[in-house]
Amino acid sequence: MSAAQRGPGPRPQGPDGHASPAQGGAGDLRALVVDDELPALEDLAWLLRQDPRIGEVRTAGSGTEALRALEDGPVDVVFSDISMPGLDGMDLARVIARFAQRPQVVFVTAHDQHAVDAFALDATDYVMKPVRADRLAEAVRRVLEGSTDAAPGSANPAAAGAPEDETVPVELGGVTRFICRSEIRYAQAQGDYARLHTDHGSHLVRIPLTILEERWAPAGFVRIHRSTLVALQHVSEVRMEQGRCIVVLGDVALQVSRRHTRELRDRLLRAPRSRTP
């Protein structure tokens, strides 16, 4: 069903032609929708306005217009298409990443080949078109959780308990699949890529290990070598062999560099964690 059939007309515009605020529900979340295709823009804006958690919905027809809209007033989340002329969704997200107070980004696209790049840009979610109301509601839930985690004075997720699991897009045979972060036992650097190891195999992703280390530290991932991160919840044993520290994850034994041995021991002694049998 199109936006026209559901009720709302064309997006409201101010006297300068730029996107202007549009009322949403009674919630506090301020959203900006970005898409160069007007029907898709209106559809997504209409769906968001039906969500009681959304307080305001603004729209923009291009990446450049979105940046102007972001200058006009604060936004909590940007729902952006990826394939747009000029400044596309990925470029927009890279610009937003430099903001001191940056809104979260949810990509809304008809193509799944950008999922890995979206993950590297720390996108909150990746929603496929045509957008279903229940899937969009899930994306809003994730945005709200991200806002809570980032709020000043909020509890440290690592201290309060394990953070919510994360879905990781991986490519296999030209097809994008999704695995849970909790399945990953360790990750190894391969140039600008990282290989993620699970009980069932390994996956190469276009993300440097340094980015994974920073992003997954609250989830208990620790560097044990310049080229290796391990998930503490999967460590079943730590032992010394010929003066070297070894960590065991199931049937895999990995050597810890001397530089990282003390840090690993300190992390293992701090805060209880649940291990995978």
C-alpha cells in the first residue's frame, strides 16, 4: 500500500524548500528520514509517525539536504537510503561519524551488499526494503537501547552485565549472511580484514581488528596478540607452557604475547562472566 493510500500527503517544506519538521507520536525520539525517491521517503516517514516512541519526523531528499537539516536542529536517529546521487548514504554516515554529538544511523535499502560496510560504520541497524512495520519497530527498539547506553551517567554495560548480542553481517559465496557476536570465539587480523572464528567455521570481514577491539571491548573481547582478539566468555583454560601464556577456547589453543599477558590475567580476574560449555 502506498503512502498516498494510507493518508499523508507530500512532505511539508519550509519557505526555503528544505525539509521541515513533521509531527510524529508522543514519544521523545527525533528522526530524520533521507531518501531521494519520494514514494519511499513518504512511506517510511508515515510508518515512523505511527510509532508512539517517535516524537518528531523530518525528511530530506538527499544527503546534502540531510546535512542542512541536521544543522537546523538536533536529531536522535537518521534513517537513510544508501544509493543516492551525490552524497550517498555511506558518505552521509561517514560525515555524521565526525559529529561531536552524533545521531545514530539506520540504513534502509533495497540492496544487501552494503551490510558489511554498514557494520564497519557502526550503524545501529540495516533494514531491507520494502520496509515492514514490525521490522521498522525492531529498528526503533535498537535505537532506543543505543540511546540508553550512550546517555551520560548511564551504567557501563560491561559492569551491569553482558551487553545485548549483536548481529554481524558476513559474506559467503557472494551471499550476505548474519551471525551473532556471541558465537565468535576469536578474531584474527588479515591486513585490513579480520577473520572471525566460530564453532562452525570462519568468516572474513572487511573490518580492521582495531575497530573490532574498540567496538567489542564492552562485550568481553580482549587482545592477546597484535593480531588476535579473544572472547573471554569462550576461554575455558589459561595455562603456562615453557614460560608462555596460552589460552584455550574449546579445541583451539592460542598463544598470548608477553605484552598482553598481564592485561589478560587482570581481565580474567575482574567481574564474573558466563563461559560457553
